[in-house]
Amino acid sequence: MSGPLRRPGLANLALSVAAVAVTLLAAELALRAVGYVPHRLHAAARLVDARWHMLLDCYPSNPRGYFEIDLRTAAARDRYFHLAPHRYDVVAERNPYAVDVEYNSLRFRDVEPAPRLAGARRVVFVGDSFIEGEGVKEADVCPRVLERLLNAGGGRWEVRNCGRRGADFPELNAVLEDALKYSPDLVVYVMVLNDADRSPRFQARQRYVNDWILDRGRFLEGRLSPGLHPLDSRVKALVADRVDTWRTGRATTRWYHDMYGEPNRAGWERTQGYIREMDRRTLAQGGRFLVASWPLMVDLEGDDPFADVAQTIAGFCLSAGIPRHDLRPAFRGHRTETLWVHPVDMHPNEIAHRLAAESLAPVVRSMVSAP
């Protein structure tokens, strides 16, 4: 009896294995047909001249049709080739779609400091790549949109963009000093969670810094990103990519929470001191100071995954007597990915910048107009 019973069992097992094999083969062929490349192998790129007068943020595709520059065209080559002659063609092949950024002598995306127009009120934004507008055209960044909104609402307003990409504390102190050369009535410090000062020991814990902004590990400095070889399994690559995304997300979440907690207690205390000093320096020059908290562009549809961190920052601002405005509610009702510059670059796009400006307009007007 055991022999005849065993044979149907083995046959069923063989059929199951064959079905799985056929399914995997079909999936493999489908992934190859659509040219699947794991997310971890996609990347943004950058071209910048040696003096940081001009920069190009470059992307592998143009899903929203927003990027007007195509580096493969003769016109683009004539205009931008001088930025990086030895790397231009490599970037143009893999990341042809671009947004250009022009800087002044202070490495701000704005005009040089000059006396304000008669009767004008002046607002200056300080921060990192979020407010500079990485991947966003000059006309669409929050300071430019806010300037138009304020002027349309009455009075004469000048809004200056003193964002500087890559600036965290203590580097943001130098950004403020340069920004104060504009003699502002109001300084708006756009705070992003990765701004906090970190001890070397705490920083060494995190292998995935900026994974939810722009993954520096996948950033191309003028070289081709790695690809899959012809014999590499696309199914295996897909599974590995999903596992890597989950693992990275979990580690990154923990790191951002810890940055404002006991594991980085000394760094957070120094950060509070830096923000107090920003407030003091601005007040000493006759201006007012506002912290505008810009959330990471993740999970905007649901509950804030960093609500405890936001509460910590809000509590500090309240105790320090520093006005704070939370920008997260401005993005409510929008799917998170619709507010990204690109799937490989989770900086806020032009829609997010407009929403932030609309949220800030009444706050800025009331602070500058108040006695």
C-alpha cells in the first residue's frame, strides 16, 4: 500500500514544483521584457562647475514632464558642457533630464545682497536643499511663490532664498550669518529632521543617511550606475530590492527618532543652542525669527511617523519663546509620491513648494506686520 500511495504524493509534489518553476520563469521573462531595474540601482546625478556658480540636478527619466532640459540635445550641450567636460557625456547618457540652478557669490540661489526697495519688507529663508529647491525650477521654489503671494496681497515684499544644500548644524550657523547680510525683517529657518547636530559616534551608526531625501549611496558623481548583468535573475533582484527597502526603512526610521532622543542627547542639546543663537542673532539685527518645520516626504497620507519628534521640537520652541509653524498639515490630502521631485529623489517638488508657500503666507504677513 505504501508504494502506490507514495507515487501519487510524489507526482503531486513534482507538479507543484513544476508550477512554481513555470511561474518564476514567467515572472523572470516579464521583468526582462519591461526592462526591470531594482530601485537601489537607480540614481540621480549632478553636474556643477568648480566655483559653484551653476549646477544641474539630473534624473534618469521625466515621468511628470516637468524637466525641460534634455542634456542629449545640441542646445543643452552648448550651454552646459563646460560644467564638467570629462563627465558630461556619461551623465547625459544615463540621467539626461535636468533642472539648472544658478548661485550668487554667497552660494545662494538668489540675487546679491543689496539695499531693499523703498517701503519693502524683506523675508529671508534659511535652510538646506529643501528650501533651496533641489530638482525644482527657480520660479517654483517656495520663496519665489511666497513673494508673489505676499505682493498680490498688498504691500511691497522681497523674499530671499538663502537655502544651501547639504547644510546641517553647525554649518547652518554660517548660512545664517551670510543670510543676515540681506538685513531681513524676518528670518524663516526651514527645519528638516536631518538638520540636527550629530556626534561622530551616533553618525557612525547610520548607514542609510538621507534614504528618504536623496540616497547619497546611490548618487552618481558623473559615473554610470551599476546595472544587472544578462545572467542575473530579475526575480531574485526584485526580492532583494524589496527586502533592502524594508530593512533600510526600518533602520532609517529608528535613526531619525534617536537623533532627537537619548542616543544623540548631546547633539540635540547643541542643536537647541544653535537655534537659540539664530534667534538671538536675528533679533539683535532688528528682525524676527520663525522656525518652519518641513516634514520628511514620507507617509504624508496617514499619521505622522515622527509625531514624537515633532512634539519634541515644538516643546523646545515653546520653551525658548521661538515661533514655530508646522508645514505637515499643508500636504494633507496629497499622495506622498505626487510631492516628490522624482522617484529617486524624495525632495519636495514644485507642488509641495507651492503648498508650503500658501501655508506660510498668512503667518509671515502677521509676523512682519505686527508691531
